[in-house]
Amino acid sequence: MQKPGQDHGKHRAEGEGSSTPYGHRYAVLAIVLVSVLMAVIDSTVVNIALPTMTRFFSADLSHTQWTITAYLITMTSLLLVFGKVSEYAGRARLFLIGIAVFTASSLACGLSTNLGELILFRVIQGAGAAMLFSISSALIFATTPPYQRGRAMGYLGSTVAIGSILGPILGGFVVDTLGWEYIFIINVPIGIVLILTSLKYLRFDEAMKERLELDWHSTATMILMFVSLIVALGNIAADTSLSPVTTGAISVFVVSLVLFVWHEKRCTAPLVNLSIFSHRAFVFPLISLLIIFVAGFMMTVVSPFYFEGVMGYRPSQVGMIFLIAPAFMIIAAPIAGWLYDRRRTPCYATLGSLLTATAFFILAYSALTRDLFLIIGSFILYGIGFGFFQTPNNTAIMSALPGKHLSIASSVTATARNLGMALGVSFGSILLSVQLAMAGYGGEVLGAAPSLLAVSISGIMALSGVLCIVVAVLTRKR
């Protein structure tokens, strides 16, 4: 059956459609990168606006934080689902729908008149972001020649990292100058431009399935699994004791995980073909990606408390320091991609993870000595190391499976990356809260003694370094 995106001739190889064999690859790459950047920024931009929104809606923080949690839960839960849907609907079409949903819901978020409306539209926005994230890697692979895929994946890796760091900085500027509503409304003109350019350039032939093979039992169980995990970690971060809600969420997570795996092994059309995890070349880079994002976001969530509580910097000054790493990621990632295209070896990922580990160990030391020059140097090294790791590692993940698994490989990669972000934020918050509680302090984090904050955050930095050493070992076992 003919579907949009296909011509009336014979099916061709992935990425070699009659409309654009690779002719519009730079336009497609730009569309994907800008879309992903917009979605990543909106996963962190609300953090800085939370106090303002809490005052605006006259609500408790326990309620307004759902503007962040709802987006995160929805996006993480639906990544694999939309990866499966893209095999039927087509990647190009689903990506375009994702841009439209994200843009429309962004406008609705900005125009929300009460907190309930805002949370609802953030859920819809998270669904749009999941459509974009789930197939971003697959779109790049399908429209980029094999000899340039490493470099293109480097750009994607840099975009995700940069967006996650720029979110709070951009959010602070917009909230101060325009108001919290505009952190959402600013997406609208960008989204309209993306829709128009996508209609023109996002066209290539795809071999799509005749019917949607989506197991609803697996889908429901997986969504319950992710929701319960994030709720449990969020509760632990807020209250280090195991409350009944936290215990219940952990129990639901364990049960739903077991049921998900059990059902996936037995159903005829699984949400995730578990056989893909029998490929070492796929599994080890995937685990490496998850762990390094956990390490990176542990650092990202606690560093602002260090710079403000220990160094006495203003938020704008902290933002300038956080710009250092992405600036060097922009340079390092494409270089790593170019090198990886010339010689396919895991050595680059190993080198990147070791550089990242070194950066974290230097950060752990400089957190105690309060040496700004060492801190800046470690952020530079972190940017270079992370850029060198992500490009070859992501390319290795996408290259490890046959072409028929391209969509699911992309969505699994996005899930691992997004889950790593969520776990990193939760673990960093939990570790900081636990250390302060063990020292006998139970107040606001920024109210703790600078020496106590420095020691606590230094330990978290060192742990991030240890995790990156584990990643270096995994990259050598492919």
C-alpha cells in the first residue's frame, strides 16, 4: 500500500528515496537539530521559572513541580511507543506531527490561566517531544551517507548536551525580561518555521509496515514502570526517608518491570524486540550512554548550589560558567565524528570517557580548594571529553543493528539518554540531601555552611568520575 513519503516505484535502501537520496541532508539535519534543541531546552527551562510560577498561581511547590515532572514522565514513557509507531506511520510524518504537537502545546502552555491547564498542556508537550526524540537518530541515519554519519551524530550529541545546559540560562533571561509565559511562547515562531521547512525538505522513501503492531499490554506496563520509577526517585529526593508513597512506587516499579519483560518475551508483536539486547555491540554502548548521562547530570544538578552557596556567585555568573562546557562540546563532537568516520574504533569513546572522568576528579578537588581556574579547566576538559565520547558511542549504537531495527534503536537510545538525565538529577539530589542530613543539617540547601556544601558536592563529583571510569571499561568490551 502506498503511503506518504513513498514514490510509486520500487522501494529503495534506507535513506535513498527518490525525493532526496542525500540531496537535502543538511536541511534535514538542521530541522532535526533545531527540533531536538527546542525539546531539550523545554525539559530544563521550567526549573528556573518555578519560583515565579509558584507565586503567579499562588500554589505550593509540591504542586507546581508537576510542570516539570509531568513533561519528563510523559516524554520518557512514550519514546519507545513512538519508535514503534514510526515503523507504521513513517519517520518523516511522525516527526512533522511531533513538531506540530509541540508547537501548539507550547502556545497553550503560555496561555494557561491556571496550574491544572498548564500541567495538562505540559503532558501534551511531552508527547510531542517524545515523537521528536524517538526518531531523531533514525532520521539522521536515513538521510546521511554512511561516511558522514559519525559527524552528524556528533552534532546531535552536542545539541542534546547544549540544550540541557542552556535551558536554565535561557529561562532566567526570558523570565526576567518577558515573564514566565514566554519560555513557552518563544517556541511558537520557531515551530512554525520548522513545520514549513519540514513540509519542503523532510521527504524520503521509507519501507513502512502495513499495520500498526503495538502491544497495548506492554505499552501500559512500560508507562507504569517509568512513572513509578520517577515518582519514587522524586519522593526520595524531597524526603530522604522511605515514606509509604515512596515504598509503594518502588514496589509498583519492580512488579511492572517483571511483568513487562515477561510479557515482551511471549507476545507476537513486542514493543521492544528483546533479541536486540543479545548484540554486545549494541548493549555495551547503550549502557555506557546511560551511565555517562547519569554522571553528567549528577554534576549539573549540584554545581549551581556549589557556585552560589560556596563561591557566592550570582545566577547569571553561574550561567556563564556553564556555557564553557557546551562551547567546547561544539568543537569536540564534530571532530570526534570526523575521526570516527575515518576509522571506526571504540578508542575515541574510551578516550572521551577517561577525559570526562579526569574532569570530574579535578572538579572534586577544586570544589575543596575553591580554585576557579581549576574549575574552568575542568569544565573545558568535560566539554571535550563528553564530545569525544558521545559521537562514536551513539554512532556505534545505531550501526550495531540491521536496518530494519533503525527506528527501535533510535527510540531505545533516546530512552536511555533521557532516563540517564532523570536518574542523574534524582541521584544528585538524593546524595546531596543524604549527606547534609547525615551532617545534622535539615534546612534549605543554600543555607548550609559553605564548608559542608563543598565537602558534600566534592564527593558527588568524585562519584561521577568513578562512573565514567566504568564507562571507559565498558567501551573496551564491545
